Amino acid sequence: MTDYREAIPAALAGERVDRIVALITGCTRAEASDLVAAGATTVNGEVVRAKSRRLDEGDDLAVSWDEPAGPDRPRGDDTIAFAVIAEDDDILVIDKPPGLVVHPGAGNDEGTLVNGLLARYPEIASVGDPTRPGIVHRLDKDTSGLMMVARSPLAYDALVAQLSARRVDRRYQALVWGHPEVSHGVIDAPIGRSTREPTRMTVSERGREAVTRYEVVERFDQPVEVALLACKLETGRTHQIRVHLTALGHPVVGDERYHGHRQSLVVPRIFLHAGELGFEHPVSGEERTYTSALPDDLVGVLDRLGTR
């Protein structure tokens, strides 16, 4: 038997109790209705059986239920290293190191950020997708930088809603080949999976809307012609910045998958770092902004560059 208890935040005030129970437990809406009808739910200490009852901000909701133990759920691993920038009862902000896969998947059953998170914060096992608990957005394996993680089901729902509404501010630093013709611009091009290479994404009329803003921070001429860009995601498609900059004719330095790997400039990995993250706290409503300095391995690349 597992017990869940949450104070209803402003974002869910007025919602039906069965919907909120579904969010808290991760079960289906039908299962949540059955839990309410069975008397497994209390509001402010009193059993509630009416699934249509709407809750107010600050109501104390408690649910007791038997959580299924699925065989595909990832396990905790306390050997996984990652930095925690901020944490409270509802959220985590992680500074992900390069080389770390975010969640288990094909070819990566263990050794992921999720395995490390479960070891430190076992409560996230019931938050969001059970195969990638707590994860509301991802970074590619070799991309470093900031990620937000939900520690409570209510926070998960609110953060996913913010992403869908494009209210999360995600900014990256990218070193690209060549010098873009204009100092700033918007790349508005749909992205979908390549029909020739299923592991690659590409600009495609059949894809989903994708918008990236960019600004040239610095141009370098020595020993090769490259430029440092500041990029802002308006949407969050797989490999979005990498695909968009390649389509612009300026692939990210070190990106083997999207034509950015060249012998004329040897780099330790793809030059892409999620350096700024801003969002509204899912419970307090406070605007939060976090920053992460460019890692030493990428600073070392910039130190080897110069201008005429």
C-alpha cells in the first residue's frame, strides 16, 4: 500500500478530484474514479467518494492505493554523478554532465540520469511516465547543462503544461561552422524523423512545428571559421537546435550525426550547452531562472580560437 499526500496548488484549484488523483498516482482516469468510489481518498481528513467534487487551493488531499510494480521500471543507482543546482519538495534543477543519457532506452538499460535520480529521490518513481520518472524534458547524451525534474505528480503536470504553452525559457550556447549571414534570426521549420535514417531527425513538411531563435555572440577566423551562437528554443523537438542549424548551413561543431565533425578542429564532444533555464514554480508561482557556466572542456575549445 502506498500513501500519497498533496496540498492542492493554485494551478489545479477547481479541478475534479478524480483528475487530481490520476495525476498524483499516475493511474488512469477510470482507475482514479474507482479509487475515489472505494473510499481511498480523503480531503482535509474526510473521505470523499464523489469523483466530480472540485477541490480548492490548499485542500489537503490524501490517497492510499496499491501501486503496481512493473518489470520495466528503472532501478536506483547511487554511482551516477550529477550536480543538483536547486531542489525543494516539488522540483529539481539538474546540471547534467556530458556523456550521461537522461533515461533508459534502447541500448541504455542502466547508468542513466534517471537511475541516479531514483537513488537520491526514490519518491519520483510515481511521477510521470514510470519508465522515465520525473523527466519533463531531455538533453541529448553529449549535451551538457540545465534540466528541470519534477518530484511530485502535481509539479510534473504543471511543468509539462508550461512546456506545451511555450512558457519555459531554454537557452543554449552552440559553436557552429562558418559565419551566419545575419547576426540574429529565427529558424521556423518543421522537424520530423528521416525516412532514410530513422535515428536522424530532419526538416520536413510532414514534421511537427519547430522554432529556434539565434544570435551571433562572437565570430572566429583562426584556425578555422566558426561562430559562437546563443540559441533560444520556442519549441522542444528532438535534436531541434542541431537540425535547425544544419539546415541553416551551419552545423554544430563536433556533431557527427549532423555533419558537424571535421578534422580541422578537434573537439572533445558536440559544442552544445544548455546554459539558462527559466520557468514558473509549479506550486508557488514564482518565476525562477537558473544559469550554468560553460564547462571547462568547451571553454578549452574557445581558448584555441582567435580572430585576425
